[in-house]
Amino acid sequence: MANKYARLNLASAIFPFYTAAAGRTVMVPDIDENFDRYNAANTAPDKGVPQVFYMHNCMPISGGFQSIGYLQRLAGIPGSVDFDTPYQLINSGDASFLFVPAQGLNYIFDGDVGNWASISPMLTGQVGSNTLVTTAYVKGSTYIFYAHYGCFIYNATTKVLDSVTLAGLDVTKILGIFSANGYMLAWTIDSVVYSSLTDPTNFTPSIQTGAGGGKILDVKGQINICLPISGGFLVYCEKNIVGASYSGNTFYPYVYLEVKGSGGTDSLDNIAYQSNLPYHVALTTAGIQQVSLDSAIPTLPELSDFLTGQIFEDFNEATLSFSESFLTSPLAVKFSYIADRFFVCSYGVQAPNYTHAVIYDLALNRFGKVKLNHRAAFQYALPTPYGNITYNQLLNTPIDTLNNTTYTDLFSLVHFSMVAKQNLAFLQEDGTVQLVDFSLRENNASGVFILGKMQFSRNAVMVHQRTDVETVNKNNIFSLYILPTYNGKDFGTAVPTVTNNTGTLMRTFAKRFTASNISLLCVGAFNVTSIVLNFTIGGSR
């Protein structure tokens, strides 16, 4: 039978987070009742079209998929396992520092120091692993608050945390702080209070200063988290969410109203809020919801089901095989927004050690995934040296961040250039900061993606002949395997192909192999924009 050619689907927005959830696919349907040729963003899932159904260290691009690598931006502390959630601090004339609470060890990466340093640690036992740490940026300074313990601010001169008194508050009752509309705000289990507009540390109720606040009527259960959002803030409770809309009235600055359709949540880790978007994404008792000041609507339902499905799956690049574990509880998760572009869902078997992260690109409306041991994903900004800069202070500064920096800049606060897609970073348990490398240059990126399960028609087996892959740089390490199934579901052993033609940005892989369904396993460094499959049709099943 004559050879057939098919350009494969690299643009699907649908992605099964568990490979067993990917049903049998076909190129030419028979009487498939659910078949739909249209398969772009925001369509119903699983239309029977062959597509990417597994990936890691792989991200979508407009034309297909690319592998990613990692650039170490900050070195860790050998032997440390204390690092948890990173926060950017801004003080001292817009100088930027990176802060990690680490259960009271208080690690700071100060550009003037050039390495992680533990500053003014609390006494052993004063704060524990479950102590909530929050920050508030008000009037040019970032305040740090340990729940039920106290408020601090980083002193860039003495390199320690200075204690801050919050007038009018009993800090032993305060869960956290945040900032919104020029106020510093604090919350307890049933109340929210706001500071004076002129002094963010003064919470003493006063008509003259504008400080005030109190209990919120629409709260169901205790208040767990409060977070700012465009136009006000959101109050996350045990059973619902309350929106606080800014009124502009200094006597009654906020109007409270229950968010329609909202569920409850109990952890800051379950909320992606680090953006100026008009909504948060939160894992609530109603699943993953897109939450604004007045409504909460379901979003990413497939991801929500995956996170609660109590199955952990991984792919081993050495053995070219899948492994799965059945858990006794849902996966541990941590949500983040990065640069208003990426929604990141870190996950793992046991918090705070996350091994993978699903990444949703809000511009392309498509998913990617990373495989990297980490404690948190965050938006990276290089801690800035300031004052009279020496060469030693720039030793840990990547040269590409100095492209737009003049000698004059080095005698004041250094402002490094910020470039899109160069700020998605992961913090590891020892303090190492790994930046995702999206560059398309020759590099040592190593990604995996599996495309399939291809079958021409329901009643005939498929014979792989040749696959043309674009765009793979001729100097990159890249391999293509055939991953067969003989019953449409269970995978057989991965079969290597033979490279029989290599161009500057094109490779051809040959292997005659027959199976009911054929998937293509791509491993290595790639920027795939087109895959053309050459095959013949075998005998009837």
C-alpha cells in the first residue's frame, strides 16, 4: 500500500495530566460520535484527535513545543534544607532584596552582600513550620509579619531585621498583614482592620487618621487569608470568600459582599495572587476557581480533578517508562502567578517538597510542565547592589543583566534590565535559584514530550516508516522513539529510531514498526514546530 503522510497536531490546548486519561485516538474516524475536527483553545476535552499527552521540561510556543533548561541565578547554602517561600523586599530607595522566612532563620539575599545570610533568627520554638508569614508593601517599604508573633522590616544598613510596633494591635491575635489602596491591613480570625493613610504602622482607631475596621458580617467560618486584588481585597474564609471593594470614602473605605459561587480555602499556598490581574486563581472547596471581587467561577476543571485524584505519575528518561503511585491523600500543591503570563501549579507527594509543576501560559492558552525539585515558583528579580558598587559585588551578577547598565549607574542603585520570559524561577530547598531558560540557542536543555496515540483507522494497524521533525538544531542532543500500544491502551517497550538525514534545522528518523497505535517519544533539546509522519496501513485487526 502507498505511503501516507500526516502533519501532526502540535497546537492542541487540551492536555491530560494523567496519561491513562488519554483515550484511544484516530486520524480518520469511523462512526465516532464524539469526534470534532476543531481542537483549539477552550474546546471540550478528548475529541479523539492524536495530540501531546505527556510532557516535562517542555513549554508551548506559538508553533509547537520547546524544551527548556535551567540557569542557576543564585547559589544555595550546601547542606541546607530550610528554604521555603521567597518574597521580594523593597526598601532603601527601591533596592530589592530576596527574603525567605525559613521558620525564623530569615534568609536574606542582599546584593551588597552577594550571598544568602541568616539574619536575626528567632529563638528555637518561637515559630514553627506552620507559622504563616505575610508581607505588606506600603510607602516604599516592605513589612514582614509572623502570625501571632510580630512585625519586622529589613534594615539594609545594619543587615538585620528591625522589630516594628503596630500601634493599636495585639499582635498575638493577628494572623497576617497585606497592603491595598495605600493602607496596611491586618486580619484576625473574624476581623479586618486598616491603618492610618499617613502612618502604615498606626492602627489605633481614629476619625482624624482614618484608621479603623472590625468584624465582617458575610464571613462563613473563620478568616484564613486576606489578599489584595485590583480594586480592593479578598477575604478567604473556611467556607466562602468575601470581596472588599474600595469605596474611596475615608470613613468607610471598603464595602464587603460575599463572592457569588465561592468555596472556602485554608492555605496561602492554594492561591495564585501575585499579579495585577482582576482575579485570583484559588483551590477551594468548590475546586479550582477564578475569583474576582464579585464572582467565583470554575476554571481548569481537568487540573482540579488531577490534583484530587490521588495518583502520582512520572516518566523516567533513563528507562523510557512510566511509573505511577496511588496515594492516600490528594497531591500537595502550591499556586503562583509569574509576570502576569504564567499560572504555575507546583505539586508533589509531600509538601513542601514539590517535584513537578504544571504551567499554564495565559497568552497562548496552553499548558507546559517542568520536572524539578523545588520549594516554590516565583517571579525573579535580581537582588540589586546599591551605593558605590565594587567588582566583587557583581561576581554573582549574570553579564546579560548588565546590558543597559552604565558606569554612572554603578555609583548609585543598579537597575537591571527586565526581559519578558526571563523571570520564571524556582527556589530549591538549599536556596539555589534556578531560572527557566526559554532561549532557542544551542543549549543543554532536556525535555520530554509524547505525541499520540496515532492510528489511521479503527480497523487497521499502523506501520511507522519515517518521521520528519522540525525544528531541531543540528548540534542539539535529540532522540526519537516509537512508543507502541497493541491494545490501544497499554504501552510496550520504547523502540529507538535511526537518524538517516540531518539538516541544519531538520532531522529524519526511520524505523519500520507495526502496532495498533503508535506514539512518538521525543527526548532532548528541541524547538518543534512541525512533525510529519510517514506511514503505511497494515492488516485489519
